[in-house]
Amino acid sequence: MSGKLFGDIEYMKGIGSIKGEKYRRLGITTPYELLFHIPRNYLDFSRCVPLSEAVTGENNFLRLTVIKKLPVQSVRKGLAVAKATATDGTDDILLVFYNNIYTFNTLKENHIYYMYGKVTGNLIKKEMNAPVFLSEGDNLIQPVYRLTKGLSLNVIRNDIKRAIEILVNEPSETLPESIRREYNLAPLVWSLENIHFPENSLSADNARYRLAFEELLKLQLGMLMLKSRSKSHTAFKMNKNTDISDFLDSLPFRLTDGQKKATDEITADLCRDVPMNRLLQGDVGSGKTAVASVACYFSAKNGIQSALMAPTEILAVQHYNTLCGFLEPFGINVCLLTGSVTAKNKSAIREKILSGYYDVIVGTHAIIQKDVEYKSLGLVITDEQHRFGVAQRSALAGKGISPHRLVMSATPIPRTLALMIYGDLDISVIRQLPQGRKPIKTYAVTGKMRHRAFNFVRDRLSEGRQAYVVCPMIEDSDSELLAVRSYAENAVKEDLRGFSVEILHGKMSANEKDRVMKKFRDGNTDVLICTTVVEVGVDVPNAVVMVIENAERFGLSQIHQLRGRVGRGQFESSCILITDNLSEECRHRMKIMSSTTDGFKISEEDLKMRGPGDFFGNAQHGLPPVKVADISCDMELMQTAHRCAEEILLADPLLESEDNKCLKNEIVKLFQNGITG
Ligand code: ADP
Ligand code: MG
């Protein structure tokens, strides 16, 4: 495809350099891209009601004849008000336009218009302020777009109309005819026309379906191609008769069914010719580390080194301690390699990694950097927590070696999203928590209840337990530090008088953080006042209460992760959410948090409310943006697209046929940011 459709948007009729710049700021550089500026929703003017039945105080669609345009009044400097009377035979209404004389001037007396706007007033006198209107003969379904500064709805609509005129003259199609027939998909040109200017709601639905399908299909194709690309041979095929029963017997607990199943899947992968590429997904506290330890044991028995990467130093230390405890009794040597290891120790450790003395290497992701050489690194485990994205995963695969890879994620994500983000991985899910865990009780209160909440905290502390208080992370790290510090000072003076308090935040050095964390873990600090630094996987079973301040500032999944820090021992645990935000949305969120501990359910809600972009915060998941599909509810469509992608690749693994040429080009373009490399 080429021609005007893919030329600079600036040169499209009616646009020019100023508007062109505004579009560029939206990421729109060609008329074709403009066509993918998809309507947020539609105004359906076919839903007109008689004026006598219009609901006052709400938006209504009306079909009105303008009776008389009144003279424009200048209320005060810079504010002009224009009015007109109108009727539909059932009643009369006054139309009011503020400072919008241009629009007002287009109205003609004795003509019929479709109008949309809020109706105010009473039975005797009705008014409609700043109505949106269409003339008779216009398309009754009008698109509504996300608005941007300097580009009004009308401007965008008209520009898109022109882009469609270009499109119609440069017919194009991205999907092979056979796929369109099999999945009952409308042609591209028709779909783009109808997603913007549908004749009726059915054609809007069909258009959206086709475009969403294509979008998800490309995503799935890209992911699957990535997956098959990494399926080269591995030099680390292990022996499937490796006996792990002694190790399993030695663990301080019996694996749950979910852990067992995941372990079986992983060890089976390790014995195949192709490298494992697996996501281990499990709620906080589901015991993923134990599963990882089995994988390390299995590899060590096969004479193969494993590396376990954690996103933070605190976590690395914790994993190191856990793995040492489990593995060293079997003569398996575990080392810790992080930024804070001294240079001298580091080189000693590196030597022993190269010589093969160490079987298991734990650390931050520095352990896969170039200066660390391994004797036989055959298994790389990342405790991901969404901190490493698709791009990083494929970067590792591109290192020339083909180790087995296991990614652990603590955020349970809906299956559709998992398919999308981890489409390049196989997935193991641990659904249940170990037995005997007491569910965390969660309460949401306002600031007025803070003192009572802290009474409760003090009671637990007096019983010898510990507590966390989480303050929201503030972007600017200096104020983050200040906020936590001053909060701590006040708390010590008031609510936590007599108890030992330490603070933990992102601005501290790794050493400092470690010291504070260790002290808390050893029970020498009663209360840890912290930011979300503590979010990832820290395990202190004696901590039984968590207070979260300004709870409205956290995402649902994030709160779920945070509160997973408590409830890790034999004690009953609670989480108290404090917020003064009384908006309906916030209340709804707090209600979800206090009514369920099912991480999957929570993340689904989270996704629904925030959309996939915000769901991941700033984390670079490295995926192309999804514009048409709504991945929080297009579950079925995602699965259909996945199936279709598998079908296409089965017949044409590298998309080399003439039919698939267009698709391939688009996928290469989409994934060019590091993924297809
Ligand atoms: P996560 O999946 O959040 O990383 P961890 O691996 O940190 O979970 O495990 C949480 C806690 O549960 C740890 O204290 C661990 O020792 C314990 N644990 C793990 N598996 C089991 C089990 N099968 N039965 C009882 N406790 C377990
Ligand atoms: Mg963990």
C-alpha cells in the first residue's frame, strides 16, 4: 500500500502545518493513521424522544423545528449569548448557545434538526444549553472522539471524512481473503468507513469486530513467531529420570497440588530438546520460590547452573536465604551477587561461578550482564513482577546461549492479558494458597478513624507482632523521603509512642535498605513505615497488620500485592485502608478490596477500571498499543484471534506466501521496537 494514504498528514487537504503538528502530537502522522483514531463512542440521533417526554436534568435526543432565532445578546465583554425557540409539536423549548455564534448562525428558521443536549427547566419552560445538532439527511449516528487540545470534534470528524475519501480511492486490504471468509470479517475499507460513520449500530459493531480482530491477530502472530524463534535447540537437555524425592521430602512443607503440577510441567520442559520458555503465575504467597528451588535442584543434579534474578536487592537476599536453606544440605552451592557485594568479593565469586563451584547464582539482573561468565548456565529464572518486559525477555534469548527460562509473576492477570503479554511463553498457574493460611481481613476507613485503627495496631504490637504502614510513593523522590520521614516522626510522637519504628523508602542505599529490612525481619523493629519498596515479595511471618495511607492512590492489584506482605504466618492478619476520597469509584474499589482476596478477580476489576496501559503503571511491557480491541472484555475475541494465528502459522510459519505479505509487513512494523529484532 502506498500513495496519499501514507503520505504526510500535513499535506492532506484541509490540514496544513499547524493542525498537522497537533495530529503528530497524537501520534498520527499519515491519513491512514488518522483512520485508526477510533471513536470512543457514538451519538445515536435515531433515539429521539418527543419533547413532552424528555427527561429534565439529563441528556436527550430531540427532533426539532427551529421557529425563531432571537437577536444575539452581548451579556458582558467577551460573552455573547444566542437563543432560538424550537418545537416538535409536543412542546416548545429554548435553545441557548454561549459564545458559539458561528454554530448558531448555521441554524435556519423553519428547518428540522436532530439535537442532543441536556434539557433543563420545568414543565412550563424548557431549555437546552449548547446542543449538538445535525441537519436532516445527515448520518444519524455520529462518532465521538477522545478530545485533544486544539482539535474539536467537528474538526476531527471532517478530517476523518476526507481521509476516508482518500481510502476509498486507494483500495487496500490487509487480511487474506480466506481468513476473512472463515472468520466472517468485513473488508478493511468498509470497516474503516463504518467504524467512523456507521449506518446503524450493527454496522458499527461489525466494523469494530473486524478491526479488533485484525489488531489482536497481529499481536498474536507476532508473539507466536517470537515464541517459535526462541525454540532453537538447547544444549541443556536434562535427564528425565533425575530423582528429586529426597529433596521434596526435605522441604519444611508438602507442596500444594498447584505447586506439584507446576513442578511437573517445569521438570518436563527441562528434559526436552528445546529451551523451556515458561511463565509461573501465582498469587502472592502461593509459594513460587519453592517451585523455583525444585527447578534449581533438578538442574544442579544434572550438573547445570541456574540463575535466579530478582527485581530488587532485598528480594535477592531473601531468595538467597531461602535457597541456601533448602539446597545447601544437599551439597548444592548457592551464591549471592548484587550491587553491594564488594569488588574483591565479587571477583572471587565470579571466579567460582566460572569454575562451576557455584550451582545456583542469586542476584539482581546484573547477574546476566556481560562481565559474569558461567560454566554452564542452563536455567534462568526471573522473579519478574512486571519489571522486565517482552523486549528484555527477547534480549536474553538473543545472547547466543539458549538456556531454559522461567518467569515468575506475582500479579495474577486475566488469561486474555496473559495471552497478550506472555503469548510467547507457556503458562503454569498456581491457583490455591498453601493450606492453613488465614485470609487477610481488609477494612476501609476514613481518616477520622485513624486513631481507632492505630489502637488496633497497638494491640497487635503489644502481643509481640509487627506492622507495616505504607505511604504512597511520590513521584519526586525528595518529597517521597520527606513524606515518609515526617509521617514517621508524627506517628512516633502520637499513635506509635513507645514502639520502635523504622522507615524504608526508595531513596535509601541498598545497604541501608538491607539493614532496615534485616532488623525488621529479625523482630527488632515493631513498625516499618515504608513506600511501595516493600511491595515485592518480602516475607516476615510475624508482621500481621498493614495500614495503607491514601489508599485511593494505589491500584487494586498493587494493594493486593502490598497486603500479601501480611498473613504469611500462623497469625490472623489484617489490612486497613485509609482514604478520605469518598467518590463512588473509590468506594467501589475499597469495597472490592475488602470483599475478596482472589487476586485474579481483583486484577480483572483493576483492568476493567483502569485499562491495560495504567494497569502496568510505567512498566515497559514493550507491546504495541491496542487501539480498537478492549482487552478487558474481548476475551473471546482474543482467543479466536489466537487460534487463527496458530492456524496461519501452521500453514506458513514465516508468513512468506503472497497472501500473508501484507500481514507480515504490518507485524514487522508493529513489533519493531525491540521485539522482532
Ligand atoms: P510467592 O509465591 O509470593 O513468592 P513464597 O514463595 O514467598 O510465595 O512463599 C510464601 C510462604 O509460603 C513462604 O514462607 C514459604 O515458605 C511458604 N510456603 C511455600 N509453599 C508452601 C506449602 N506448600 N505449604 C506451606 N507453606 C508454604
Ligand atoms: Mg515471591
